[in-house]
Amino acid sequence: MNKSIVGRQFELTEAIKAYADAALEGLKKYNLDIISATTVISGDEKNGKKGFSVEFVINLKDKNTIVVTQKDKDVYAAIDLAIERVKKSLRRHADKIKNHRIMSFKDMGEEAEAVSELETDEIEIVPMDLELHKPLDFDEAIEALKAEKKRQFIVFNDEEGLMRVMYKRADGKFGLY
């Protein structure tokens, strides 16, 4: 992880740099691929009151970026509050990645088994109108594909009774399997 700590309108001391660096080191426990972390500490003075603004920019792999800005009267408190918000965002991101993982039988363990038998009590057969699903011949398949905008292929029976597939090609012609 590339780290940079920058001070704007504020003189950074070694103690503040070390504190911000230690806060960034705590982000490694999330096991995310953090490419770079930039910390910008700014000194703000409004109406005679001194304050500090801390901004963390965390670049993750896959073009994900987390930006957190925190203002406080004390620079250490601002760093603490900002790093807690960054940790919360990283936890959410890590949970999202873990929850969307595709499971395989290897991931489930040795006791996982595929469902091999279906109970016939739960199967319900719904009768269909055969007129809607009658087998097509070659000419009907071409006409059906020309009329369809969404469908890219159609299955039909040829003269010998074999199942064939007709599909639309990119050049506008028709292919046949």
C-alpha cells in the first residue's frame, strides 16, 4: 500500500505523521487490496477559532475509492473519527464482497452432496395447448426468425425428424446447425 501524508496550511509534526501512519496500518486487517492511501490534514481558522480537517482517500482495486473528510478542533480527534468512518466503509465493502461470492461444492465442504432424487409428490404437470407448440418446418422457422426482434435462434424439426437450430448471424443472414 502506498501511503502519503500531506499537510495543507498546517505544519505537520513527526508525531502527527506517525499517528496517521499507525491509523492507516490498522486498515490492513480487512484483507482488501488497498492500492494507495492519501491523508490530507488541513488547518482551518474561521472567526478566530482554530480547527482541523482530515481527509482520507483510500484507493482499492477494481476502481473503488473511499473518501472520508472529518473536521474537529483537535487534529488527533479528527484523525480518530475519520479512520473509524473509513473502517466502517471497508467493513461494508468486505462484507459485500464475501456475501456475493459464488459457492461451489469445494467451498461447502466434504459433507455437501448434490440433490440426486426428486420427490414425485412435489412435481406438478401443467397441460399445454399443442397448437401453440407444434413443430415447425424449415420455411416456418425462417419466417418466425424474421418476425422476431428479441429471439436470436429457433429450434425446429427438419424433413428427417431431426431437431435443428436456426440462428441469426451478425451479417443479417441465417445459420443452421
